[in-house]
Amino acid sequence: MSYALCLLLSESFKRRLVWWKKHSDDYLAQFLTGRSVITYNRILHHRQGGLVSDLEILLRAINGLHGKGKDLTYSSEFDEIQKLREFDDPTLEQGEWVADLKVANWPEVVKRCSKLLREDSKDLRVAGWLTEGWVYTQGFSGLAQGYNLIAGLVEQYWDDLFPAIEDGDDVEQRVGCLAWVLKQSLRWVSSIPVVDDGVRPYTLSDYAVAHQRSGGARLGDSEHVTLEQLERARAATPVGFYRHQWLAVQEAVVALSRLEHQAEVRLGDQAPRFAAIRETLDSACSSIQRFAKEAGVDVRGGEESKVPVLEQHSSHLLPPPAVPSITDAQVVVSGIASREEALNRLREVANYFRQAEPHSPVAYMANQAAEWGEMPLHEWLKVVLKDDAALVRLEQVLGVAKAVESGG
């Protein structure tokens, strides 16, 4: 085979590879339509290199160290990870003295933090740094994985977790660890791509800067991202990218709720506030959903629902199909015949998700609901309310205390 022919075939292969990288999300998303978010993300993670460690492995007890490991606060391992995390903000002006920007080594951060959690220490600080590394290497899916990891550590290792509880009840350091993750999450989310046309990705931060520039704000001249550039990139972004990002944000929202629940159970009124990051994730989700809709696709649909962009069909003028009326006599509760059966169904749901989707919080929530279903109201209130004064006031309002005293 001649050199020229080999070169021609090589160039053809390169063009096909570029095309596939750009459009494969579309085909993967169509193939996985209707399947679980977890399955979708697992396949994408595998194709993109995958998360370094599975949650189950990271949450296993450490052999020979009472399960929890050792305190690494003043260790060389911590110092090395801190250096790996250091980076310069590329959006800041450098002035006359332009120097090479320091870049963090996020894959190495992920590798080292994962190793420490598996082999040396169950530590909230390490989990926070690992979450940061996952975000910068896997985006919203990494954020969800990080929230689930921290929630699992809080749930399984609270009594022995590092940093240790001081003086028997001083949880200030642990509150600080969780608050740091939540505060940094606001910055992390703004750095995750929401548009990617195959040339370069654009983030919510890019959109904010472009809007400021269009309003006349004087900003650093490192990169002039314009609204026109963003609009062209948005229109050229594959549908599968939007669907993947939207699903990943949903996964992060669920994981955040699980972490918030664990924080409230363990810390009560001392738990940090989750409202800001929840609103930020909701905003990111809305932006991705809007971009997809402008591209003609509704990412919320079970199937790829095309949204008319330039014109509407006359079908909206037709009357809606008649809905058959249902009388009271036709309303029947079927399938579940008793309270005990209902609670058993919840446990079956928990067992299913524990086996089929071990990373999903559904198993935990269903099992928790079944356990609460066995409790009388006054006991349940004591579990979920840690403020004694608030508990007493609520019991008085509901008349729970009197009912308990009278045996009702």
C-alpha cells in the first residue's frame, strides 16, 4: 500500500473519530432513553475514564485500624495534597508581569485522596478534597458522587470520623468541613461546562462574564467571551450533552438532599445551611433545560421530545381529548391490603435499590420511611427534632404529650 494511500486513510479515520466524539452523546442518550440516571452516568463515566473508586470501596472499613484509620492532620500526605490542589485563577488580570499560571493536578488529587480513604483514614477533609477533584474531572456527576461519599461517611462512621469530636461534644471542626464543601460547591458549579460545541466548553461563569461585558463592565482582558460566541456554541452543542448534564444535575440534587438529611440527623441546629447551593444547582438545571429547549429538545421527556422552535403546529387549536369521569364508587385501593403490607413493600423497594443501584439514596430513604412507620408520633418527633424547647412546644400544640400520658 502506497504512502499516499495510508495518509489518506489516516486522515479519513481522524475525521470520523472527531465526528464520533462530537455526536456520540446523541446516540448514547437515545439508546439509554427511559433507563435509570445511574446507569446512564455509569456508562458515560466508563467511556470518559470513570471515577477512580467506587463508593462501596471507599466506604469499607479500614483493615486493622478499627475501621476508621488514623488522624492525618499533620501528615506529609496532607501537605502534598494541598500543593496538588493549588492553582491560579485564569480570569484575573496579571498586569505587566505575565507569568505561567499554576495549574492544579486534579487526577493526582483524586488518586491520592481515594487511597487515603481506602487505606489510611476516614476523614471529612479528605472526602471534601476528593469531591473537589471529582468535580474538576467529572463535572456534575463528580459532585453527586462526592455528596454521596460524604453522606455515607457521616452515616457510617460518625462516632470515629476525622477530624475527631473534641471534649466529647465539640463538633465545630466537622461543621467547618461540611460548610467548606457547601461554600466551595458554589464556585465548583459555576466552573462546570453547560455548553460544549466540540471546540471548547463554556460554563455558567462564562455566561456571567459575558453578560457583564455586554453591560459595559470593565473586566480582565484574559479572554473576551462574548454573548455571540456563547450563542453560536449553544446552537452547535449536541443534544446528548444537554441531556447528560441535566441528568447529572438531578443526581447531584438528590445526593445533596441525602447529605443535608445526614447533617441534620447528626448536627441538628448546628448543621450548616444548604439553601444557597440548592438554589445554585436549581439555577444550573434551569439553564441547561433552557439551552436544550432553545435547541429544540425537551430533556425532561422520557423520550427525545422535539420542541418546535420557529413555528407551532395548529394541533394546539384542537380540543383536548375527553377524559372519562370517575365516580367515587370506582375509586378502589388495590395491591396493598394492610399497613403491615405497605411497610413491607417499602422494605422491598429498599432491598431492590440496594442491589440494583447501590449508589442511589432511594434504598436509604425507603428503609428509613419503613422504620419511621413503626414509630408512634411522639417517638418520631423526638428523632427528627433535636431542639428540646421546640419539641415541647410542638407536642403541646399537637396534644401529643397528653395523649401519651393518658395512654392514647
